[in-house]
Amino acid sequence: MHAETMLLYVLAGVAVIVAVRWFAGRTGLPAAAILPVIGIVYALLPGQNLPLEPEVVLTFVLPPLLYSAALDASLLAIRRNLRIVVSLSVMLVFITALVIGYGFHFLVAGATLAAGIAVGAAVAPPDPVAALAVGRRVGLPPRLVTIIQGEGLLNDATALTILSFATAAVLGEGFSAPAAAGRFIVAAAGGAATGAAVAYALRLLRPVTRDPMSANAVSLATPFLAYLLGEHLHVSGVLAVVVAGLVVGHHAPRAASGASRLQTSAVWRLVDFLLEGFVFLLIGQQLPEVIRGLRHYETSTVVTALAVSVGSVLLIRPLWLLLTQSLPRSLHSRLGNGQHAERLSGREVTVLSWAGTRGVISLAAVFTLPRVTPDRDLLLFCTFAVVLVTLVGQGLTFAPLVRRLGLRADEIDEARLRNEARSASVHAALDQLDDLDRERREDLGRRDADADADAAEAEAIQVMRGLLAQRLARYQGRIDLLQSAESPEMPVSPRYEAALRIRRAVMEAQREELLRWRDAGTLPDEGLRVLERELDHEERLLPERRK
């Protein structure tokens, strides 16, 4: 493909992704479910399609997506729910792969156990992009978001490891369950250690990456470094990326400057937006190649294979969740939540069951199967069907299901907690001002201090104390309003809303005046950009509300 043709594909893809995001924002439909359908429509038109290159997806697409998701995840929250996360991302993946493998072996004519386990490993790990996008929009409780997020971060490593064992068996290299379990433990432990080592190495680079541009460049390179290092050491590169992202994200509030965090966050949001969009478009375009290989199969064989793969994926997940939540407390604490965590309710189990959407990792994984794999074309079709059914079917119905169950986060409680944390930070700042003022007075008594400098410092402390006192009063008023709320709806303070509206109007007036200065030739563009950046940072602090 010529460079100009590739550029046209990229530009067309960006246009489609932006249009779908606009459409999804106004309809409430998840973009992750719409884009594959558009890809299928394009694939059915005359012309060239983009093939799915598994090595490209696994090397260039998977690491940044996993790393970005890990940066946004909460290491502490995942640790609190580690048992249920491991239950879903490791044990459920194993069970799904085995059930589908034996289902193919016994029910699908001519299928081997190794080939069945291979397709089972490919379709076992959910890709939670669609579910998380919808869940956050409809206000899914934080605990469920953490479980879905943690599962999506860890299950790919399990699935790809199982797939490597199944592929070896397909090629006749033999299979030993104890040896496979040992290799899996080594790969998982080695991947986690590699990711932790990469995160520690980044801390050593902190003096070199103080400016935002250097920090951003290092951040973009980190997932690829962790992945390549893990693969070079023959451990799980995927798990290395996830652990590196979790550790870096956990220490970012202390390790990175505010400017670096703002810029890095913006860049990763753009990377996610474009990569996820192209990935979902790419899924739909694989339809012609997937269907092309079905001509040699009888209809009954295809239907049976579809029933085994799609049926297993849809049924095993809720059954496993119900099982782990209905066991006695002693076993429940080992297979489900932590010992002191509450069990999942029936509504939570239903939501988690319907959050198992599959994505491009399943297709990329199954495309890595050697050409000599028995029934490879049938396996490709079954994987594509599972991805399409879960991504489009479950993706489009996830939001209505959550709304119907009435399972929403307590927005009032979350807002109250945030304002209490804000108040605590202001109290800490006031205490710091008291310490500074006390040090100033002690220094003044011990030496001949500059009277002007001392007066300036005293005035600065007094002004800052007044600003913090105003801020503290605003936060306390918000807390009182939230505590007095009698309905589950977020209370609205007329004074607060009026203040936001006036601040936005004032900022807009400031921008217009700066532009008039620029247009009149009084203010150079460089000066305009500096002043505009100041207003942008001030506006970023405002909550996203209707103007």
C-alpha cells in the first residue's frame, strides 16, 4: 500500500471516529459498538480492506492501551478487590478456555482439543472498553468499575499464555498440565517483577524528566519498553505493562510535576481515543476474510461451533459469578471478595455478567494461530462472532440494563467525600501558613531582618490566609448542602451555580479583550498564548456544568 493511500485511510478513519464520537455523545450509544458496524459496512463495499496484523496489534496497540488504562486505575482499589479480580481474570479465563475446548472436541466434527482450547483462550478475556465507557456515563458504582477495570487489565496475560500452550499442542509439541502451570506461574511472576523494575527505573530518571516534554516522551515509551523487556526475558510482557502502569500511576501524584501530569493525561486521552477508534473499525473490516474460509464447512458444523463458543461465553461468566458469591464464607473469601468485603448483590452480578464484551485482542490472538491449525477458518469465524455478539449486543444494551436495575453510584456521598477532602487540604494549607508565620516571627527576633521583606511576607501570608478561608467556607457550605439533601438527586445551590456562570462569563470577556489587543497589533501572538494558557488553566478548575 502506497504512503498516500495509507494517509487517506488514516484521515478517513479519523473523520469516522470523530463523527461517531459526536453521534454517540448525542444518542448515548457506545462508540465501541457503533464503529465495528461501520467497519462491516465498509468491508462489504468494493475496494481494499485493511488486514488485521496480529503482531502489529499485540506489539504496537495492546501495550499503550493497557498502560493508559493502568495509569487511570486505582492500585489500592484493585488490591482491595484483588480476589474477585483474580477470580475473573485468571480462574474464569482458564475455565472458559477449557469448557470451549472440550465443547469443540466432543461436539464439533473433526475439531481437536488443542484447537478448541486455542479459540477458547482467544475469546475468554473481555475487553472492557465499551462497558467502562457506558458504566462511567450512567454512574456505575466505583467498586464495579474497579472490578471491570482490574479484570480487563489482567486477563489478557492469562489468555495469551494459555493460547501459547494450545498453539504448541496444535503444532505437535506436546502438552503437560503441570509444566504448563509452572510456566504460567513463572511468566506471571516474571512479568510482574519486570513491570515493577521498569517503574522503579523511571523513578531514577526523575531528575532528567522534570520538564513536561521529556516526561511525556518517557511516558509514551514506557509501555513498549516494559512489553519488549518482558518478551525478551520470556515472561508476560502484557503483565509487565500493566504492573508498570499501576505503579507509575500510584506514585504519579508525588513523582511528577503538575504541568507534566496535565500534559501526559491529555496525551494519553488522545492516544486512547484514536487507537480504540481504529481498533474497533478494524474489527468490522475482517468480515470478508473470516467468511471466506467457511465454504468448506457444512452448515451444521458451523452452527454447532457457534453455539459452543457464543453460548459458553454468555453462560459461563454469570454462572461463575453466581458460584463464587454463593459459596460458604470461608471459600467465598478465597474465591470471591476479600474477607471483610461485602458479597456482590444480585444486581451487581447481573451487571458484571453483562460487562463481558470482547474486542480486538480476541481477534488478534486467534489470527496468530498457524496456518496448519486444524479448522483455523472455523475458529476465526467463531471468534469474530463472539466479538460481534458481545461488543454490539451487550455494548448497546449495557446502559439500559444498568438503568433498569437502578444500580448507580451515590453521587451525593461521593461529592461530600470530595468536598471533605478539599476542606482537609485547606486546613493543612492554613496550618502551613501558621508555621511560616511563626518562623518569620522567630527569624525577625533573632537577627536584623529587612523590614520591607518581612512586611511583604507578612502581607502575602495574610492575603493567602484570606483566600483559603473563603475557599474553606465555600467547601463547608457545599458539605452542609449535601448532608441536608433529602432526595438521591444531586442538590443544586443557586449561589454556587451563579458563581460558576459569572466566572465563565468573566473569563470569556478576558479572552475577547486579549484577542482585541492581538488583532490591533498591541499584543504579540507569543504574549497572547502565555496569557491564554493562564486562563485555560483557571477554566480547567471549573466543574463541567451547563453554561
